[in-house]
Amino acid sequence: MELFQDGLLLFTLSLVLCSSNTVLVSSRGAFYTAPTVPHLTDGFSHVSVSEGFSESFGHSNVHPTRNGSGVDLVLNKSSGSGLVSRNKYHHGFFSAAIKLPSGFTSGVVVAFYLSNADVFPHNHDEIDFELLGHEKRREWVLQTNIYGNGSVRTGREEKFYLWFDPTQQFHHYSILWNNHHIVFLVDNVPVREIPHTDAISSAYPSKPMSLHATIWDASEWATHGGKYPVNYKYAPFVASLAEMEMEGCVLHSTNSASPCSKSRLSSLDPVEGEEFVKLSQQQITGLEWARKKLMFYSYCKDTSRYKVLPPECKAK
């Protein structure tokens, strides 16, 4: 009987290893090996958290790490916590290595995003990574979203499962934003691209924004209207951030218009060059892989929510 069980185990393991891209199967489901892509994060310098950011809320729950190069953001019964960049950007490349809280995290949201709601409360822009604690299983869901010119009534959410356990080690979450497109990347793999076309031009984020990193209680909207709120029995919830990158066109107080040249030779404008105009073939392959294998919700498919789909959906 023991030999039979050992043989069955080996047979099952061989099937797992031989299946396309699958490297591990556990109680959390299948994990995968992503396609090979260029590492955009290798092309930009790290920014010290202590130099590049200010605390936005939850002072006692913001804990610097690695001599100020990293930070732990904490959510407990008292408060969540957050950071905001000292500079505002017309566009750029923004990235953080993040390790998420483990265990039961329903209602917990870790967000890494760009916004100018403080300056434009009625017509703000926003580009969001939102990592949503799962309400039933010990898993996290990745949600991306954009708002342009105050288009908050038209959510443009897409949701993905991750191909790894985000609580065991750091993984990179990156945003490329320029006049050509917005690209969301996870470990340098594009998971979503929003081309700047005529169809979306009125809702394309275009005004200078700050970079934010936060952890907070989103029980009211992230868990079916509060059905699965944050359970503080499992607090504190800690999101660890490191390897922050912010490279782009900085807004200067003396000039609200973009001072950055669109020449690919300009050191002032590092993400408008030819290599950032469109995705490479490797990046397109990665994008198609992520969307086919891991995306489980797109606003462009939600006909029950949108009787008339947003114009960019029709253009696809």
C-alpha cells in the first residue's frame, strides 16, 4: 500500500511538472512560471522612502525599515497608514517591491497608485494598483483601475489572480504612464495596457499626480458591501515595501505645464523615448499570457453593469 501511494504521488507530481507553465499546486490553487520579459525595473534607480515620500496618514503605523530605504505600513484597529511622494509627476515609471500580509485578510486593501484628488477634487485623475484581501480564502486579488478627468462613475476595473504567493516574498508592482499608453506590470510582466486612443482620450489621466502607497480598511466596498469585513482578531496587518522607483517628469511649482521635452534624447523625460512608445514582442506575449490565464473580470465584459459599454471597449 505504501509503495502504491508513493507511486501515485510521483505520478501526480510528474503531471504537475509537465503541465504548461505550472510549477506548483497547493491549497491556494495553481502557481505558474511567467514568460520571460525585459526587466524595466532594472533600468531605474531606487528612491529612499525617507527622501522620496512623506507620511500621509497613520503616523504611528508607518515604520521605516532598511535604514529608511523601505517601510512597513500597518493596519490595526486604530488606523491604516500611508505615504505620498514629495513630488508630483506629469508622467513616469513608478514601482515598488511589496510583500503582503498573510493569513485571513478580508477587507484589507494595499494600494499603490497615482492621484491628484487633492488638487482636482471634482475632476481628478487616478491610476490604481489595488491588492484586495480575499473574503473566503487566504488569497489576494489584484485589481487595476483608472480614472480620468473625474470619471469616477465609470469604473474601469480589471481583476487578476496572481501566479505566485505574494505573502512569502517581495514582488514588483509597476506603472508606466506616458502620452502613448498606461501599462500595469507585475514582476515586469505587463498585465494590462491602456493605449491613449481617441476612444479614451476624454478619460485618459493627463494632469500631474502624486504617488501613494497605503494600507486601509475597505470592508464597505471590497467584500460584497461589508459581508466579509476586516477581522481585527488577525491584526496587525503589515505590508512591507522596498525598492521604490519614481522616474519621470516632475512638476515644478513655477510651471504647471509639462517642462519635459518629448525627445528621446532628453534626460528630463525618461519614459517618452522610443522604447516606451509600445510594448516589445516579449512584453506582448507576457500580456496575452496574463490576460488569458489570470484575468477573471474586465469592465469591458460587464454588460449587466454597463448597458452601453465605454467607447474604448467597442474599439477593441
